[in-house]
Amino acid sequence: MKIIHCSDLHLDSKMETNLSSIKAKERKQEILNTFERMVSYAADNDVEAIIIAGDLFDSSRITNSTKVRVLNTIGKNKKIKFLYLCGNHDENNFISLLEERPSNLLVFDKRWTTFEVGNVKISGITLDENNCNAIYDSLNLKPDEINIVVLHGQISSYNSKDKAENINLTKLKNKNIDYLALGHIHEFLKENLDKRGVYCYSGCLEGRGFDECGEKGFVLLDIDEKSIKAEFVPFAKRQLVELAFDITGFDNWFDIEDAIIEQSKKISKDNLLKVTLKGKYEIKLDKHIEMLEQKLEKFYFVKVKDESILSVKPKDVEKDISLRGEFIRKVLESNLTDLEKERTILVGLKSLLGEDL
Ligand SMILES: [Mn+2]
């Protein structure tokens, strides 16, 4: 029997951090499309249940069109049970405002609730300040059953007092859990919980910002009479990719561009790309960041971030008796940070040369 574990879809996210408003709208639709595509995958592959481990929506404000599409998708796939646990972003408004809930949309609440799917018992609880310390003692799972537990929060191994979003892994050991389906962290992670079970974050379905780089998708659980096999399925329409490039030792900008363009060839143009320049460069290197961005325009989105640092050593200018040399020596001797020294020298030199700042 098959079950999907997903989480952190954050439907209706604004997506405006990097993108133009047109692309932000498009990306917003794509996240919803990926949710629908996942449900089609489930229908085509005889998946019996989809566990949504929180943060289906980004905030309590949900547009009507998104609500209608989600409800339609659930409603027209009656063979699939949707087991939904609210996350810290959901605020329960989706469920509480529904006039009629599709019969296959099953919702966990603030007490332990257990749903049966085939031979599997799936238990979950929405954490809050009142229940977060008591959930461990009140969880009783039978050793001879296959048990999945659903939670949304940050794992920790210690008992932190009142933080409702903390999940104490130590206290979940030896509780007869076979698979702990987690939401909250946007990256896939699967580790052993104890001798019997594993804990797993599915990660989000689509990355939104460059803090969510790499493959995104869901976890497919394949369950027989005794055990659960869990496999990550990459499913995102687009990935966010960061390409770090060290420019140390280059004295020609065009060589840097060529090398970056060469490296970018292995990245699909459907992805969002961030190129980060690292390392140190010398004053004679003339950088053309915007030109590089234009040359990488085939990507769905591209930005070049310059984190490289100007390297001017005192000995480079010790014999320079011009105003320029005197200026650089003064800056290098100052108490400024390396980054501030770099900026000051660049601005100062441009000004000495009479260029626009
Ligand atoms: Mn989330």
C-alpha cells in the first residue's frame, strides 16, 4: 500500500522577494499546479492517502480561487484520504471557515487523533502552548501495529519549556513509531528515530527563495504487512540553484564570464539561478555584473551577487607617491572592516578619476 507524505506547500505565498510581479503570480500558480500534479500522481499510482504535515497555506488569508481549487482537487479524488495537520502558518482558517468539508478530508486537532488507512494507524496532533508538553505521555501506540505519527515543528533532543513548535525526539523514542512524518523544515531529511522507526521531513514541494535551494518534492511510503519503505520523490517544477564562483586569480572579467557561463550549462534554464562571486580580486579587475546577468537571461530568473573582496596590500602601493597611493594607505591603516575598506577604496578611486559614483 502506498501513502504520500508532503508538507509546507505554503500555497498563496506572495513570491515577490526576487521576482517581478508577473513572474511572482506565475510562480504562485505553479505551486498550486504542483500540488494538483502530486494528487494526479497519487491517483495514477494507487496511493491511498496523502499526509499533509502542516503549512498547506502560507497565512490565514487564503484567496478564494486557491481555496476552491484545493477543495475541488480533494473532492474529485474521493479514493484518496487527505490527512491534514495544521502548521504554524495555517492558523486553521481553511478548515474552520469551510461550510462543507469533503468527506475524504480528515483533519487532526489539538488532541491525539488516529485515522486508519488499510493496515496502518496514522496519529497526529496540532501543537500549541497548552498541549506541547503533554503530548508524549498521552501517545500510546500498540507494538503490533504499523504506526505513523504526524507532527509539525522543530525537532530537538532536549525539553524546551513553552515553545509550542518544539518536538522532543528523545521522548518519542521507543513509542512504537514506525514513521514520524514531520513538517516545518523545508528540506528533505530522514534519520533513524530508534531501533524501530525513522523520522522524516518531506521538505516543501517547490522552493520559494534562495534559502530553499535544490530538489524539492514529497516522500512516497510503500508499506507491506510489517514495514515502511520511504523514498524521496523529486517533484518541483523549478529548482532554485546557487552557483558560487571564486574569482581569485582572474585578471580579466571576460574569462570570469566564460567560466561561469560554462558552469551554468549543466543547470536547466527552467530554474532560478543565483550566481555568487566569492574570493579576492585586484583593483585592475573591472567588473560588469549587469552584463553577466544579461548573458544569463535564458534562465527563468537570474541574479548575480558580488561577495568578492578587493585585495589591496600595503606593499602594492608603498611606492605610489601619488594622491591615490596616499589615499589607499590611509584607508588600509584605518579601523574599518575589510568590506568597508574595499568600498571606501573603490568609491575614492572612482572619485579621484572623476567617474560617476
Ligand atoms: Mn513551513
